[in-house]
Amino acid sequence: MKLQNIFLVALFALILFSCGKDDGPTATNGAPTISAQAFTASEGISDTQAIGTVKAADPDGDALVFAIVTNSGDLFEIAATTGSLSLKEDKGLDFNTAASHVITVGVSDGEDDAAAQITINVTNVNAAAPVMEDQVVSVDEDVDDATVIYAVVASDADGDELTFAIVENDSDLFEITEAGEISLASGKGLDFETADKHTITVSVTDGVETVEASVDINVENVADTLAEDPVSFVTTWQTDADEQIIYIGLDPDLVYDFIIDWGDGTLEEIDENVVLNNHNLSHTYSVVGTYKVIIAGTFPAMRTNISYNTGPALENVDKLVSLDQWGDMQWQRMDVMFASCINMVYDAIDVPDLSQVETMNSMFWDCESLGSPNLTNWDVSNVTEMTSLFSNATSFNGDVSNWNVSSVTNMSHMFKQTQFNGDISEWDVSNVEDMLAMFTGNSSFTGDLSNWNTSKVKEMTAMFKDATSFNSDISNWNTENVTIMKWMFDNASAFNQDLGGWNIGNIGDMEFMFNNSGMSPGNMNNTLIGWANYVELNEGPVGVTCGMAGVTFCGMGGEAAAMILINDNGWQLPGFIFEMECP
């Protein structure tokens, strides 16, 4: 048995020896394998960060080498020995440009190779939510449902695509595209008379964040009639008898070309070829009632007097009951425009175009119902004459504080017999020459006129006559060119100022000047002393009559001044009261 085992070992050794290396089969290499893979990367990833490691295998355990076979925009690189995938230097991802990238990666063991697609999915980084403010848009009421009313404005710091939607609608009137264009919903319409504004809530999203804002849609009226058209000049007239005639005077020197709607279904076209009786429009209303008279076209002036003087009024001007709208008329003259319209109220909220107007004499003369309209935005910078502008408009107390009156030369009777008490302290009256009766009979006016430049004024007759509340300090007024101050403070029972510093060099008439005024003995003394000194220094004026009925001066100073004026210079001070002892 032992011998047998030895024999077998020897035989095996012989066999191994006889089957040497050169005589055996060649070994086979196992090829590497790689499969499709996907990675996810934020669009904010940097080129120093790994996106992921591509996996591959080799059956022989050979070392593998990785390489990118096909790239995407030359964005990526891969570590040859590890398969670590990353961005190339200075490259970046952008979700809005591409949400994914596909590349091909190859792997080799030195003898064999393999390849597979690698997908890099990009995730969006939302740095900021969209921004959208509340917005306002205006649209005509006759817009149709095929018209884009408004494109909503929104922004996104990331440049993300934005999508819009209506969150809250108004009576389902509107619709919006994803791009933000608002229009009427199919079959819908707007009506100014029903609603002049609609508000909707709009949302916008960048896919991550959503914000909302309101959009106000203001509806603009589209004139169905001349009366609704903002370019029309509109007044209202009220007749009190059947078959009553109203008249509107025109200027024979101006050019007219207009349509007039008399408010009773009658329309007329008026131009230079129409022959009018004494340049007056007239219309007969068969039935008593209230009528809106609408004028559109070229209509440069209107008058309610027979002439441009404050003479007789046209018949039935008291039937004009309201001024409703100025329209876009380019007015050229406003003299006696509403003179004697005692029942007219001022309801207009627009502003007349006065750019070509130079005269406004007696425009609202005797308009007893005028009230307190806001006229502060009127541009009167070209107007030179305002004589009797509001005279006898007894209820007038409108705002004219911002008027630029720097071109005006005549303000006589301007606020006579009114309730005006507005702030006109900043008026530039440096070119005014005539202030005759400017505040006569105005018992309400208490305004500050201390800064007025009166250097060109020649006429101050009755300026504050019966202005029973006026007591502004006007001691610094420049009166060097004034020639007449007759009745200036007559019955101005509150007026009590020292006027001794006035330059009276050109004065010729002061008759009734201080009659029954509020001048105290002290201020009357100072005034007489100042004037006496002026007369002595300048040797005049002489022979002036200065009315002082009911006014007292006193003491030796007052007496001496009066004697200089009376005895040495021929003045008369009729009606004065002298008291030796001053209060």
C-alpha cells in the first residue's frame, strides 16, 4: 500500500512536468462594465464641488480609467482614476437654461472599455420671490373683449418665468393670460354709469413663490352726448313760462364755428355765415322746464349784456342757473360773460383755458349766487383788466390765492359789494394803476395787504369805502404816483393805521377820505404830523381837501400839524374833531 502511494505521487509529478507552461491555454481578460446613472445638482453648485461619483466594475479587478466621451456644453469634467464628476473651472448650471444635462462617460481597464449615459438633473434655486406692486389702469368704457386692457407688471430677481392668474375677480368681468395680459371676459362689457372703477386681485408665481397684488381698473366715460363730452361748454337754464326765449350774446369781432344743443332736441350749427340778430343767439322753449345748453367747437366768447359795457342785460339772463363745465374752449374774451346772471351757481370742476384772454371786466358782475368756487388754478397771467370782475357778486368768497396777476393794470371795483375774504397777500400788483373802489362795500375783507407793491397805482378813490372790517397795516405802501384818494376809507369803521409815512407828493384830492373811519386820535395825529412834514420839506402838495368827518386829532402836536397844512398850505380838513387833551 505504501509503495502504491509512492508510485502515484511520482506519476503525478511526471504528468505536471510533461504539461509545461508553453503547452497550456491563454487566459481571457474580463471587460469593465458601466451602466446609465443619474445625479442631481443644485444650480448653485460650484466648480469645486463633486456632483457625484460615476460607478463602474471590472471582473478581473483591474484598475479603471474614466473619461468623458461626449460633454454637454463643455460643462463637465471627471477624475480619471476615481470617476468623480464635477463642473469645469468657471462653469455653472442654470435651471432656466437647462433643467438637465446628458453626457457619455467611458471607462477602460487598459484592454477593454465601456460607456454609458450619465444624466445630471439641475434643481432650481429660488433666490427671491417675485415682486408685484398694486397697480392702476384706466380704460374707456367702450373697450371690447378682444382688446388687452393692461399687461400686469411684475419682476423676478432670478429671471424665472412668471405665471399670472386672477385670484379675486369683480363680477367675473375680467380674465388674464399666463403672461399677465388682462382683458374683458368673453361677452362682458364696462359701463361708466354703472361703475367707474373695478378692483381685481392678481397672483404671480415663479413656480416656487407666489405673491398677490390688486389692480384698479378705472373706467373712463365715453361721451354718448355732447353734454357728456369733456370738451363741451355746458350751462343749465331754467324757464318759468311756456314759449320763453333765452339769449346768448356773441362777439362780432371774433370767429365762431360751433354746434349748440339747446337741450330740447334742437341742434344748430353756427359759423361766420349765419346771420344773427344783433349778434345774439336766441332760442324759444315751448314748454317750461330745465335745459342743459351744450356748445362744442370754436366758441371764443360769450356775453350776457347787450354790449360789453355794464349796461342793460340781455332778456332772461336770470334764467341761467348754473355753469356746469368749461370744456376745452380757447377763450379770447370774458368781459360781461355772466353779468347780471343773478341765479347762476358755479358747478364747474374743470379749469377754463385763459391763455388768450386779456380782459375779464365784469365777468361775474351781479352774480349774486356765485358762492365760493375754487378758482385757484386759473391761469390769469395774460389778463390785463379785471375791472368789476366780481363786483356785486354778493355771495362771492372764492379761492383766488394763487392767481398770477402780474400783468393786470386795472382792478377797480374788483371785489366791490362781495363777501370776499380770501388770502391775496402774495399777489403781485406791481403793474396795477387803478384800484378805484376795489373793496368798496366789502364788509368781510380782513386780508393782509402789507406787502403789496402799489408803486404804479394812480387811483385809490373809495378803495376801502364801507369796508367795515378792514384794518391791514398798509403804512409801507408806495403811494408816490397816487393822485386821488377820495372816499378811500369813508365809513371803514375798523381801519386805524398810521399813514404818516406815505408819499403824498402827487395827491390832488382826499375829499371824504377819513370820514367816519376808525382812525384813533393817536394814529390821526401821526398821519397829520407825517404829512405836514412832507409838505414842508417838499413845498406841497397844496390846496388839498382831506375829509375827516367824525375823526379826532388831539394835543399840541396834532394841532400844529393841522395848522401847517391848513394855514401854510391851503389844505382843508372838513369835519374834524379836535381835543386838546389826548386820550
